[in-house]
Amino acid sequence: MAKLTIALATYNEEKNLRACLASVQQIADEIVIVDGTSSDRTVEVAKEFGAKVKVVENQKIFHINKQKALEMATGDWILQLDADEVVSPELAREIMNVLDMTGEELEEYQQRLPKRKLFLRHQELLEARDGKIGTQEGPYTAFFIPRLNYFLGRYLRFGGVYPDGVIRLVKRGYAKFPAKDVHEQIEIKGRVGWLHQPLLHQDSPTFKRYLQRNNRYIDLLADQLKNEKTKKDFKTDANYLFVKPLSWFVMTFIRHKGILDGYQGFLFSFFSALRFPRAYLRYKQK
């Protein structure tokens, strides 16, 4: 049986980490954590679960420390998680079953995934944004996991939020974070498949936490605009202050049926649309 390493990068995740590690304790052969010098009890909680912990400087581009966690792993496969994610018992069983499959069994499993068309369509959209992910042929070396995002008391299932596929299960030595951008796609050598059971992401249980996370992403987007030397003219003003936020809201709330997620769907669409003008205005002040 292939050995599985659980790998995380953390920073002040005392409140979330215990639930995350408890959810994988039964399937982990090893837990490795790169901590960005947390000021809370994150490291102590990690060691309660027998994790190997490396304390380093915290990085604005968090993928730098995620890559370090991948490099610490010694298992045949790595399940890379964020501290606010929980692996359900169903997902844990699926992971162990997939790791025990032959190449032929994996191919058959991929062909009969219940939501195969939805997953592949989502992957096409990601590839249109990030470029080709993995290869068309050969053995599977990584798997997308669909993710359910918890937002103000509800797991969002519409508004383009689901399946929110993330590559988290990877074969050691076949995955690498470029560590250049917060929204970058992990690079995979080999073929990428999908798992069916969702990863539970405790993204924004409170509005305060959502605003804190959203504020960090806005700062990063403003820095990206600066690095790209985006023009500061009337056309760009109109695009970032009106066109982008309006089109995003219509797309997520109407076209992708965010309205079916109730008031949480409205708030998610509205505030995610506001990231464009907020980031642009911060950039203009730099």
C-alpha cells in the first residue's frame, strides 16, 4: 500500500488546525507542516498529532511555504491541505481506495465519475486561465478534489463556486508550486484525474473572517496591477470601477444561479465583485 503524507503550510491557524488534522489522522502515514512563525499555538497543536514541523519566515506568497512542505514529504503520495479544510470520512475512504487502484482500475474509475462532465468543464475553464494542466496520457500522478466552501452558515453550491476543483492529492516528485502568485496553479508532471467526494472548506464561517481574507486578496491584486504596470486612464477606470464588477455579479448571481444560495449567495457575489474597484483604487493610490 502506498504511503500517504499530509502536508500543510500554516500561519496562526490554532483555531482551525485541530479539526483539519483530526480528519486525516487515520489515513496519514506522516504529517509535515511548514509554519510561518505563528504567534499562537499552531505549532503546539501540530505536534499533538505527531507532525514534523519546520518553522520559517512567513511569506506573502503563501505557496513558497507550501512548496517547502511538499519537499519535506517522504510518502509515495502527498495530500496537500489548508488548515481550514476538513477531509470527510467519505473523502478519506475514496483517497485510500484510489491509492490502491491499478492503472486500469483508475482509468475505469475516472470514466464513471458521477459528475465527470461538470468536473471536466471546470478543468477546461481553469486551463483557459492557467494553461494546460498535466498531460493527456500516461499514469495518473495527481488528482483534483472538488471543494465545498462554507460561507456564513451555508456550503455554497451555486454561483460558479462549486466544484472549485483544487489539485491536492499528488505523487511525490511530480508536483511543484511556481510560488510566484497567490492564485497560481500547481504544476504537474503527468496525468491529472478527479476524485468525487468534496473537501470541506471552512472558508468564511463569519463575515469578519471573510472580510479579513478578502482584504488580503485585494492587496495582492493591487500589487499584481502594479507589477503589470496597469494603465491609470479613463478606460481602465471604467473597466475596473464599473464593467468588471457588474459583469462578475451578473455572471455569478444570475447566470450561475448564485441566487439559489439565498442571502449568502447574494453577499458572496456582491463582495467578490467589489474586489475589482477596491483593488484598483488601492493601486491608484500607490
